[in-house]
Amino acid sequence: MRKIGVILSLCILPILSFAQTDIARAEALFIYNFSRLIEWPANYKTGPFVIGVLGKTPITEQLRTFTSGKQVGSQPISVKSYGSPAEISTCHILFVPFSETKYMSNIVTQVTNKSTLIITEKNAAIQQGSAINFVVIGDRLKFELSPNNAQKYNIKLSSKLNEMAYQVY
């Protein structure tokens, strides 16, 4: 009986890992596309376009791979990893994976007075301060949107994002 459990685990783990990689790849693509549909203040339009990622997550490598050599406007894209909310520095986009949303109040405090778009992947994260939240509906990755949360950070969202969003708050 124990051998069957081990065999099943060996068969299922690659499938789960593959699914996580697919989701991370899709989220990275979405994040890049979001960057082209959002307007940041003038002081955020020089230097590198920084996409920050909090904690360890497969999306970091997917973002680095996907954005390598790409730009947002005339800004080269840089992907930075942050180990804790206290490490978060100025970035255009901050991705907060499910495992790190327990720190949302600290994250929101850390980016107050900055024009940082917070993107999450946990139910109810919009109510905690996220502007965009990924959700899986059926077998499709979609996103929820809070224009009010983006506006708090002096970020203007394209009306196209409203049209594409699964739900707007």
C-alpha cells in the first residue's frame, strides 16, 4: 500500500509542478502586458522599469526570461526579488504571491507614497490593497481589478484593462 502512495506521488508531483510553471508563465505574460496599459507619473518614466517580486516563486524566473531584452516605452525592464516587505524599494509593479499575502498590511505601508502597482493571486487581496488580483476560473487565468487601489498610488489604468478584467471593484 505504501508503494502505491509513493508511485502516485511521483506521478502527480510533476503534473502539479508543470501546472505551477504554466500559471507562472501566464502571469508573467499578463504582467508584461499590464505594463503597457498603465501610466505612471513622470518621475517613474526614466531609468529602468522595475518589476519587483516578493518571496520565492516560479514567476521570478518566468518574468526574467520573458522580459529579457524588452522595454516598457524607452525603459529597459529589470526584475528584482525581495525577501521581505522591508526590502521593497521603488518599483513600478510589485507581484505578491499567495504565500506572501499574509504581509499585505506591511506591503501597503512599504509602498505608501510610491507609485507601485500591487499585483496578487489570493482571494480578497483586492480588499487588502491590491490593484490587480489573479484568479483561476475553470482552467483559465483571469484577473480582478480595483481602479481605486491603483489611483491611491497615482497610477492611471487604461480603460482596456476594465474591459478585459473578470471583475472590477
